[in-house]
Amino acid sequence: MLSLRKTRPAPGAELMRHIIDPAIPPAGEVEIAVHATGICGSDLHAFHWDAGYEFMAGNLPVTIGHEFSGVVTALGPDVHEPGIGSRIVCWPTLPCGTCAACMADRASACGARSIVGLHRDGGFAPRVRVPAASCFRIPDSLPLDRAALTEPLSVAVNAVDLAEVEPGHRVAVLGPGPIGLAVAWVAKARGADVLLVGLDDEARLALARRMHIPHTADLDREELAKAAMRAFGALADRVIEATGHPGSIEQGLGILRPEGIFVAAGIHGKDCRLNLARFVREKKQLRGAHDTTRHAFEEAINLLDAQGDELIQLVTHRLPLSDAMKGFSLASGGDAMKVLLFPEKNPDERETERPLHVHGDTA
């Protein structure tokens, strides 16, 4: 079967034929016929072999991709749920199951956890095997295309949970990529007043406005402090960063009110500067958000089922897996939001591709 595999500890990946053992899945696992897989920021980091992804070297070769939906086609020994034919999505974090964090039902805090698509074969392939315990059934009313957004949306839900966003809060979100826009949308759904901030990101900010994000700002045209005052008339109660640029931390803390909460959700390749004296005196809180939780995963499924018509706008491009290199090029630039790859050339659900550049769009 045609799979996208990371074969060397160097930039790039290869589309190649890869054979799964024809025997039944191992004990506790199921085999999934993949319907669609989204290209994630971590896939881009792995593809480009960015700093912080050296841990993958010992796992190579590995099929990448972890944002997938599909249908169960085979069961390993002693697996009864989900059954064959179940429509599912996969939480790609695989905890060890024995550490203190796992015993406390905090899988994302497991120090020995592994990730589907980074430590073991993932979803850029027609078939993938994963632990049955990692699978979540999805409602029949939720199309599989939309369901492929579950994992990134759950990451956004978790970031908003960590920020303790409440109705009426002034929330600034830095970075209008897929996670940042999803964070802004979830915060808006929680009743917050939201400002989404980009840098030379007008196309993505235009998409945000079409998704009814109340305020947007492009730092190419407006300073962050002025944008916050324009949007809120005051400092932000919460700031959530999804840029991966260390300078965003210092900037974002500058528009956060005393005793406010700052959540860093981006993956940073460099250190950031922090004025600790001011940080302490203003009693601000800095929290790190990575991965997700079972609760957030379930909430993401419910949001996609209930409000999928709006959330599907996050998907701007659909390509066959054979065009994976084009997909990664699009996802690495500013002309795409979420790119889905399909093992088959003709995906079942043909929703119109939504280009980011729309003439005549207004704030």
C-alpha cells in the first residue's frame, strides 16, 4: 500500500509501498481503513526535521500522520469494542498505563507515552493499526471528512480549558494557523470576546472573520497593544499563544492583565525572554498546553457533530495521498489552513475546496 514514510533523520519523507503484516492485528489493537488524514504542525516539523524531533530517529522508518478518521476492519485477540464496521477517530497519545500519571487518568502527563505517527506507524496510509483503547466512536451524523478534524480541535479545546476561559472574558489568540483559529473559535463558543492576531496573515484572518471571530489584527499593519485596545478597550484576561515564535510570549504577556492567564500552545525551537520581575509583581500565570485530554477529545467530537458546517471551513484543501508532497508544500505556506490527504483519489464526501484568498472580504 502507498504510505508516506519518514525513513531518514534528515529533511523530507518518502511516498513508498509499505506492507502491513497480513496476520490479524496484535492483541488489544484494531486495524483501521483510513478515510482521511490531516497534515498537522508536528507532521511539518517531522518532515522538515526541525529541532526537537530528534527523538524519532530510533523509530525510523515510520509512517507519519496522526489526525485521521476511518472504519474498523479487523480486530486483534480479545478486542470486542469498537467492533468491525465502527466509524472512529483515534487519540494518538499512547500512555504507558502504569505510571502515577496514568493511574490518575492523566494520560497526557505520562512521561513514557508514545505518539501514533511519530513513534509508530500512523495514518498517511490506506490502513493503520492502533490500540482499541485509543479509538473513539463517532456519530453516524458526523461525516468522516469532518471527523478528521477531531484531534486538532481537541488540542484547541484543551488549550482553552487550561486558560479557564469563561463567558465575557477578553481573549487574545496569537497565531492564526489551524490550532490558533480553532482556539479562537472554541473560546468564542464559550462566550468570550476574541481577538485573533497574525503576522502577514491576511488570508487566514479573512477566513477567521468568515468563521465569525469577533476581532482580528495583522501585526504587519498594527501593533499588538493597539490592536488589543481597539478590540477590548482594556488588557486581555487571557492570552493563548499558538505561533511557535518565542517573541510572542513576551509580546503576549505585555497585553495580559495582572493575575491573567497566559497559555503557550506553540512548539518553540528557541528560548524566550521573560521579565520575571514584572511577571511576579503582576501575578500572571504562564501555562504550557500540549496534546489533549479524553474530555477534550469527546467535546471536539460533539462540536464537530453539532457545528460541523462552520468548522469544516478549516479544511481548505483535499488531495489524494499520492499528492502528499504538494500537500506538505501547501501546509508549510500561508495559502492553506488544513490540508486533508485521502488514500483514494475520489473521497466519498466532496465538499468544495475553500481557498483562503477571497476577493471582497471585509472585516
